[in-house]
Amino acid sequence: MVDIQDIRDSLQDQIVADAKELEKIKKAMKRIRAAHQRYLDLLERAKQTEERVLAAASVLHQDRYSDTESMKEFLAERGIEVEQSPPQKQNL
């Protein structure tokens, strides 16, 4: 039969082990916190810049005098895909 004191001792041992593990985890998190924040900042800047590129590209895509194929190739080489939409007819 399991003694209540054995259960208490096991729980205390587990608490001590978990507390030490938690301390290690927090130290590791502290070491990478700045890098993680930098990553999040860059991610936001990348999102904003990509939106700006795509907006400008969509405007040029509607211009029949723009070299959209070269622009699409340039962007594709950099991992940015411009969605194809049929050009609108312009009334002259």
C-alpha cells in the first residue's frame, strides 16, 4: 500500500524538478527574446513592404505600356508572386 508521505515526497520532488526546469526555460527565453522581437519587427516590415510592392505592381499591370512580364519575373525571382488579373480595356 502506498503511504501518503510517499505521495507527498514524490510531489515535492516533482515540484523541485519542475521549478528547476522552468528556471532553465525562462533563462533560455530571455537569451532569445531580443532576437525574437527583431524577427517580429522584420516580419511586420516585410508584410508592409510586400503590400506596397503588390499595390504598385497591380497599378502597373493595368497599364498596357508597362513591361509587366519583366516586372513579374523580377518579383518572382525574389519570391513575390503578382496575381494575374485580366487587363481592363481603356476607352480612348
